[in-house]
Amino acid sequence: MSATHQPRCAERLLPGRFEPVRHFYPKVLNAQIHPMVRFFMGLSNERIVERYRHLNPQIDAAALSARLSCEPRHLRWAGCDLMHVTTEIGHRQMTVIETNSCPSGQKSMPLYEEFQEDGGYGILVDRAFKGLLERKRNLPEGGLAVIYDKNEMEASGYAAAIASAMNEPVWLARWDDNDPSPPARFQDRVLEVRDEAGAWHPIRAAMRYVTQRPWNRLPIHTRTQILNPVIVCLAGGRNKMIAAKAYEFFNAKQEFEGSGLIIHTPETYRDVRLNEVPLWVKSLGGRAVVKVPYSNAGQGVYTITSEAELEAFMQVEHHYERFIVQSLVGNYEWSSQSEGRGRLYHVGTIPDKHLNSYVADLRMMVVAGPGGFRPVAIYARRARAPLTTQLSEAHSSWDILGTNLSIKNADGSWGSDTDRLMLMDRKDFNRLGVGLDGLIEAYIQTILSVTAIDELADSLFTKKGRFRKQLFSSLNEDQALIDEILVDGL
């Protein structure tokens, strides 16, 4: 075997080895959390519900409280990307871009308590991972592991935090898509990892940061307990097509029950074939966002504001058969005009000394355990170029609207453009233009989205706990995706 194809092996991390310098960005290590963000992070769910009910008297406070206090069956750790937008008449709201089933965020979050060096890593492990294992029975014999395909900084941080919390070594294994000899595998639905000597070790429970098409190597049915299981990716955590349906099902149910709760999203058209994309873009005034439903980290998202950008999208060779088309949220002068939601446009950051405002999104990471949800990490990202009033052919709409920091290198590895990262510290938070009520709304929108996906994931199993592939296929008629799904493993 050539040197370039040497088989990977898992790394064994011992308890008590959490080193902040390895698991936080350098700019975070000495950052001080903003007092307003710290105050928000310390609020109880009861106080949050009372504040939200006061500002939105049409909602059913008991229904909202039930959502915040529930413990999801599948999606116990998630993050939501939200846009701070406003309507033509000045009504501000947080709008959901997408929900992620294994989100980044810990490495970007200033410490809530300076003496707790593992910060949100420790909180998440204690509530979501350790809490889950304490109630699970009939797990296979074996150790603990973290498997990942990007974001080694956070994946290794979780491994170190788990080792300390459980007081036992934890395996850290990188499992890339299309790796010819990965350090992890499933045997009889049990996860195994390979050590440096080539020996395979069974794993009773693992935390997963596998983000790129995880369903093509992680089976739906496993004996190893996995946080989060791959079903949540298929049900919306890595599948924007099904996520859109989960949000629609949720909103329809809430309307029927009269709770007043609603997940805010851009106008969304799903199950769109490639040759239909230009028609939907035209229906939105020639300005839209087209998404490959199963991509993440900013990949497979196309902002369309001109014929040239539409033509460039149409010329790309696409692996999947169906797409999502959404109304484009930009500047007031060039946002989409949608029938259902009117015209939404970005609030943007506070103008800088050059009077430039930038599009920024907000990532809200939550964790659920006994007693319900709590926020665990927050950060924001701004676009590369200022939010201009007028667009010209010289402008790249993605530079103005795209906020994702992930960069895919030519060799397939991942980097991050941290210059556009905005921390929840005393310096950056003030520039966001988001107040306490904005944080509360972002938190509530995140939990509504997470529970909507969790409930849809639950519906994809029979009463005997088997995956309902036929139902999934009817919800997501994309054969290229369906062919990739592992149900019981190889």
C-alpha cells in the first residue's frame, strides 16, 4: 500500500487532558463574554417563556413551555442558523436558514465561567452524552469514541471532555467520505475503531461529528449508541428538503391547535427538478437562493440575482436530482417579493466607520437533557462584502450574502475564514445590532425547528423500531440519495 493510502488509525485520549489552546480559536481564549449574552445564557426557560408571551400575547405559553422543557428522543444536540431580518413595515424577526444535527460553535464561544476551562464542551457532554448513557440499557461491550470528518478542533475537544466526564479513555477517529481504509467500521451494527497496531476495538457509545453524507457509512440501525443518530440527518439535520417539510408539518399542526407558534422561514419551494429551477427563479422576480438539499458548510448554496448567476448554476454538474428554491433575502431594493411573506431584507450589522453594513447570521447551539433545552454556544458570521443598495454585474451576490466560514481546500481538507467570525464578546456583539429579545427569539426558533425535525425523525420508524424506507422515499423522491442510505450496515 502506498504512503498516500496508509490506513488511518484512531487516537486514544486519556482523562484529564483537555487543553483549551487546542479546542478554542486563539481570539476566543482571552475574550470576555458580553454581559447581555451572559445574562441571556443564565435565564431559565420559565423566564424566557414569560418574556416571549408578554411580547407575543397570541401564543399559547403552555405549548411553548412544553417545547422548551421536552427531551427529544433523537436530536439532543443541534444548532440553528438564523437571519435577523425585517419586513417592509419594520417588523423584525429571526428567520431560520437551516438546522444542523452536529453543529460547530464551541471553539467560537467565550467562557461563561472563566474557571470552567472546557466551557460548553463539558456542559454538552454532561447533559446530552453522559445523561443519555445513564438511562440506556443493553449497550454492547466496548469503549467510547468520537468519530468525525471535519472540525478536528471541536471533535477532539468533545473527546477530551468525554474522557474526563466518564473517567475513561476515548478513541478519536477521523472517518472521511470515500476514505479507502477508514479507522472505523460497523460489524453486526456495532461501531469498531482501529488502533495503531491494526486491532479493532468495539465501541458501546460514540459522539458523531460526521457531516458529509453521513448516511453512506453510518447505518440507521446500530447497537452502538450514537449522538446524534444518522436518522436526524435524513429527517432534516442534514437534509434541507425534509427539513422544509418538517417545518411545514409543524406550522400546520400549530395552526390547527391554535398555539400561535410558528417557525419563520423564507418562502420555500422544494422537490424542484433542475430544468424547473429557472421557472421558480423567475416567479420570485429573478432573485432567489437555490440549494442542494444535502450539502452543508456553505457548499451547494447558490444566490441568484442575475441571468449570469443563474446560467452559472445551470452549468454545474449536480450529483442529486432535486433542489430547493427559496426567496432571496438581501437589501430592501433587491430582495425577492414572495407571495406568502412579502419582502424580507437583512437588518445587517451596525454601520462601521466607512458607513458599511454587512449581512450576518447567528448560530444558536442548544443541548437537551433532563429538564429540557438550554443554550450552549452562540456566534455570528458576516459576509465578505458590504450590503450594497444597488447591485451591478460587477458584484458577486454570494460575497454580499454568503456568511459561512468553512473553506474546502483542493485536497479535500477543510479550513475556516475566521476573519469574518463575530464573537459574543464585548467587542463584536455590539456590532450585530441584536438585543436580548432577539437572542430569546433566536433560541425559541431554534428549539421549534429542532423539535419539528425530531418529531419527523420519530415518524420514520415503525412501532417495532424499524426504518420506514417507503415513507421516507415518498417524502424525499430523490433516488440518488435513497441509494446511498445504509439501513443495517454493509
